Amino acid sequence: MRDQQRDSNTIADGLGLHPPRTLLVKSPTSQIEISRIVCGPATVGMTSVIPATEAFALGVYQTDIPYHEIWRRGHSVIRQGYAAQSMQLADLADEYAAKICGTHEVVTFFIPYAALDDVADDSRRRRVRGLACDPGHTDPVVAHLVASLLPALEQPHQASALFLEYVTLALCLHLLQTYGALSPIRVHGGLKPLHLKRAKDLIAANLGDDLSLAQVAAQCDLSREHFSRAFKVSIGLTPHQWRQLCRIDAVKQLLTGSSRSIADIALACGFADQSHLTRVFGRIAGTSPAQWRRERPLQ
């Protein structure tokens, strides 16, 4: 099937940027959007919000940018610079925006959950429930695949559909294998997407509070037992495990974004004390909070 190009893009349109020329690569149930976005002086400042959708966004920076901010659910969550060829992965089930602090260029991929599931099914791999890597990570495989797409982005009408499908398949397989967390994204018996998002948002907004399972279940109009089973079916984690991951994410932001003591951060993020945080952080992140902070400069 011949791939098409168009002058609109889900990521660029959501952020309110000038629509780039976009390549579309079709999968059996969806399509992947690829574009090169040029952020000039007129784009500096806060962008619009990308509406929550069931897709992943991959950005591979083509130029250095000393400082850039990613916002999630109305809060600045990532504040750092990026080197050329480094990358950023985001799950667009949350509402994202950006604060553009300098001119730069980035190649973006809008990858719907369904498209990634198609690749997993066709290659007889297990589906994943998420993609994640540290912001600013440089992956030589991803950088090489993106470089091979640049001529097609310059002259999309001359791009070979077979070539685009081949490169996109290679990229998706690499993302699945390298950055995927195993477990189905959506399976029979799980929460409806709206209920899952509502539950995640409520948990994330009350990390330091003693939020009960019954309170979260009530927001989805479900019993505590039904909600707990359906939540785990949906993402492969219990509500408690999900809250611990959210707490660790909040801890990381405070470790690099503030000079607060680790003991204060532990209490602010819902842990009983610093010792409790250190145990959970080590199990999830593979290192101690102090070591994690030492390896990353204060932003």
C-alpha cells in the first residue's frame, strides 16, 4: 500500500506548532506519523497541550538544545538540555506540553498503541504495556534509522513505501525489545481507557496522602475488588505498585530539581521515612537516591 504525506501532524498540531510535512506509514489497524519539526524563534515559549491519546511519542533531536522543558498534567516534569541524536519517549495517555527555550530541530514519531501491537503480533512477540527510557538517552540504532529517513522527509513524494515500512518496522521492533515493559496494554477484562486514566490521575495527584483503594475504585464506579483486578489486567501492576512507581518518579524530579534533603523528599512523596524510600528506590531504580542524585546535576 502506498504511503502518503500530508501537512498536518498529531504531535505538532497538539503543541500548536507550524504543521510539518508528515510521512504516514500504515499498519493493519493504525498508522505511524513521522515528521521533522523545526522550532524557530517564533515558537519559543509555552506550547499548547497534546490531548491525551493512546499512543507513544518518540522525539529524536537533530540539533543540540541547551535547555528544554517537558510538561505533564500541567506540571514541569523534565527540565534539561539535549544533545543532537538524543531521544525522548513519552506515553501520550497523559496530557503533554513543552516549554520551548531555544531553536532546534527534532524528528518525531507518533506511534499508536495499536500500531505497536500490530508489530508485536506480526513478529510473534509479546505486546508491551509501555515504552520508557531516560530523557536525553542516545541510542545509536535509533539515530541511524532516523538518519536514513531524513532524505524521505525532505522529498516525501519520492519516498519508497517499501523502504519506509522497512525502516519503521525495524524501529518499532527495536523499541519493543529495548524499551518495552512486557504485559498487554489492553486485554479483555481490564478497565475502560477513561476509567484507567481517571484512576492513574487520582493516584498521581495524591502521592503523599493516604489514598485508599476504595476511594480510587469509587471514581470508576466499581467495587474495590473488581477495580483492583481490572487495574492489574490493564497494566500488569496492582494499584499499589503503580503508586510506588509514581512516587519514585516524583522523587527523581525532586532529587534533580531541588536541594531538599532526601529525608524531606521521602515524606513529601508518601514514604514513611528515608529508609523506606531507599529500599523502594533501590528495588525499582537499581541504585540509592543519593547515588542517583550524585550522577545528575541539579537543574
